[in-house]
Amino acid sequence: MGAELSQTPTMDDSCDDPPTSAVLLDSCHFSHVLFNDVEKFYVPGGDVTCHYTLTQHITARGKDWVGIFRVGWKTTREYYTFMWAPLPAAGHGDTAVQQKIQFKAYYLPKDDEYYQFCYVDQDGMVRGASVPFQFRAEAEDDILVVTTQGEVEEIELQNKNLRQENEELKASCAKLQQQNLELQEELKKTQELQKSLESLRSNTEKLELELNSLKMENKHLKEQSDCTGAELQQLKEQIQNVTSEKERLENRLRTALDHMDQLQSQVLNYEKEVENLSHVDQDKTEQLETLKEENQQLRLSTAQQQHDLMKELEEQKHLFQVLQAEKDEADEESQKLRAENSALLRHLSQATELSPLSALPRAPAATPAPGAGDLLFGNPYSGGNLGAGVEASLRVCPLCGELFPGDVESSQYEAHVRSHLLDCPMCTESFENKQVFEDHLLCHRLE
């Protein structure tokens, strides 16, 4: 029957077939659309106007339709005829909207079976159903109806079937109402679940944003870690450089201390030789006094030199961490020492030239050069034994002790003394000690 009914033409032959489904009745929502003013029967041959109300539980769409179904239908595919449901003039939102559709008489059923209106949405789901009605003529009270016993029994049987069908319809209606309530509860639960789902989605999006932020922060920390590693490597290299410079300065300090010890040893030897010379000739009182005075001046000069060396040592220790400043001051102190040595050399040379010597015979052999324990600049009076009868003045080399006649030219004497000195190829300074000369050259290389 369902297949035969679905072949019935619609109100508009140009329209497509309405959307239907094979969904069972227990999954439909019959209370979302309410049909109003449905007659118990409609007179055949006339148009039928269907009135219905769209509740707030449904939103009308373009493919919704209203069909006429024979009572007892199982799926929405079993419609007899249908009309497209008009859309409301404006969205009804949360308020109910009254609508109506007119079915033309030509498309209506011609039998006296029971039918009902059904509202079907564009998904093929039933959203409302009317009470049953018939298409038959009105009964006339003034017409005498003569029936046979068989017709009476048939009418009674039909009435019995109708009553039974009515009971079934009532039971079905009660069941549908119960299903409607249950579906409304499920709808509420579904709406709550939808809200929970939206909340979970929102939380998920927030967590994704936080995860991306953490990833970016992790990447930034990795980059900072790489930069820190490079800086750490650079600091290690700087520490190694500072350590190397410290070791180099410590070596220089040890060299300077050794040199100072040598100078102190030479000063002590010089003092011992001066003291020995003070007993050589008791008759040379005036010369001895002069020698004492010169010795005193030499002591003062040596003490000053020693003081300068100690000062330089303290400055080197103090300026150990400030490398460049320490180097400059060390160079300055070195230049001062070189100037003092040169001045002392000139002073001794001048003192030797001016010292009056008498009755000094020529030594049988040249006095050997001073060794490690001799005087720093030699003994100016060690040219030989002092004796009577030698009147000529003599000049003594302060470095090797060689004697020169008093009438020798100064340039020849100075050339001899200069031959013992070491000249710096980078400046005008001269040195008689090889270790001092090498320290001086080292200072030039550090500049």
C-alpha cells in the first residue's frame, strides 16, 4: 500500500519529491508542530485548508512539507499527497507562529478511509501529526435510511472496528506523548552535552594556545642556551688568556727579583771592596775622605736604586690584574733604572778621571775582569799596587779594570768603555749587564 500511495501525484507536478525517510514512529517529535481546527470529516469535491502552529521547538526550512497520510502509515514515504510548507514572514524565534496550507480538491482522497495531516522537515522527520479525519458527505437527518440486517451487522462491525482503532489511536497518542516527554528530556540532555562540548572545545583551544606558547618559549630557551654556551666558551678562552698572562707576569716578577738580588749582592761586594780600600794607604787621608764621600754618595744612589726596585716590585704586584697599565709603569720604571745606571756610570767615570793618583807604578799585568762577586762597575783603583815614585795620573776602565795613561785621549778611553756596553737597537739606552739588556728588549717586544 505504501508503494502505491507514494505514486500519487502531488499538488504541484513541477516540484521534486519531498524528502522522506524510513525512520520509525518512535523516533519522531509529534509535538513540535500543532494542527488546529481539524474537522472530523471533509466533504469530497471541495478544497481543504490545513491550519497549524509552529512552536519554538522547530525552525522552519525551505524543504519542509505537509502531507496527508492514511492512518496506519509506518514511514514518511507513505504519504498520499503533500504541499511545501511556506516559510514564516519573519523568523519566529522563541514565539509560536500560525500557518496554513490549502489542498486542492483534485488531489484529495476519494475514499472514506481515515487520514491525518503530518508536518515533515527537510530531513524526512515527522515534527507534528493531526487527529484523524474522513472525506465523506454530511449525514441528513430527514432522510430515511432503510438497511437490511446484513448491512446493519456490517455497520456494527465497522463501528466496532472503528472503536477498536480509536482505542488503538488513543493508546498510540498516549505513547507518542510519553515518547515526546522522553525526547524532550533527551533534548535537554543533548543541549547540556552540547554546551559541555563547546566548553571542552574552548578549553582545548586554550590548551593548544598554551602549548604553542610553551613550544615558542622552549625554542627561545634553547636559543638562549646556545648563546650562553658560546659566551661560556668565550669566558673560558678569556680565563685561559688571563692565566697565560698571569704566568708570564709571574716569570717577569721572578726575573726582576733575581735581578734585584744580584744588584744587592753587587752592592755588598762593592761596600766590602770600599772598606778594604780604606785600609790600603793610611797616608792618603784626603783621598780616603774623598773615597768615603763618593762611597756614601754611591750608597745613597744604590739605596735609592734599591728603593726604586722595591717600588717597582710592589707596583707590579698591585697592577697584576690591570695588564696594560702594569706594563706601561714597568716600562717607565725600567727606563728610570736605565737612566740611573747611565748616570752612575758617568759619575764613576768622571770620578775616576778627577781622582789624583801619585806614585803608582804600572802593574806587571792587566787586572782581570770582575767576576760575579766583583763590583758592578769595577774598582777604579784596582790597576795595580800603589807605590811611590809614580807621578803620572792614570785612568782605569770601570768595567774591566784596564789602566790608561792620564794623557790618553778621552775619545779613546770612552770608546774602550763603550765597547763593553750593549746598545738597544730600538732606543738610545746602553747596558753593561746582559740580563738587564735582555729584560729591556723583552719590554720592547711586549709593547
